[in-house]
Amino acid sequence: MNTQVLAVLLLSWLAGATVAAVLICCKAKPRLVYCVYIGLGLLTGLAYDWAYGMSGSTLGWIMIGVCSLLWLQGAWLVASVIPRWLAVTRTQQAAGKKSEAEV
């Protein structure tokens, strides 16, 4: 694997995880989450274009679109799925603390 491609892959994962953590901690609204993640998808697609050396080609434009769609799934996870998981674990923790206090 090309080192440039590996660097883009690792940096995109790091950026996605960091942005997800910040957006979840700030309790961002879904519209903001989707805008940020689509922007990150476009940037990642451009970075892959650079890494593969296919800027300006049809395949390069397809890569930009595919990366945006992949990041759109990440936005859906951050906006709807992960907050539900966090809410369930918080309720379970609160219920556990209540039962300990009753004893």
C-alpha cells in the first residue's frame, strides 16, 4: 500500500473520531453534524485524489462522491445511533446507583 494512501486513511480516521467526540460532547444538532461530516468527506475525497494522483479525472470525482457518502454514514452514527447508546448506558448506571442506595 502506498504510504500516502495509508497516511490519508489514518488521518481521516483520527479526524473523524476527534470530530465525533467533540460533536457528541457539545451535543451538536444533527444539521451541524451532517454539514461537518459531508465537508470532511469532501476533504477526504480530495486527499485520496492527491494520494492516488488522479485529480481532475472522472475516477477522482467518483472518489470524492464515494468518500462523502461514507462520511454521511458516520454522521448518521454520530447524530442518532451513538447518543441512543449513551442514553441507555446512563439510564442503566442511574438504575444501578438507585438500587445500591436502597440497600
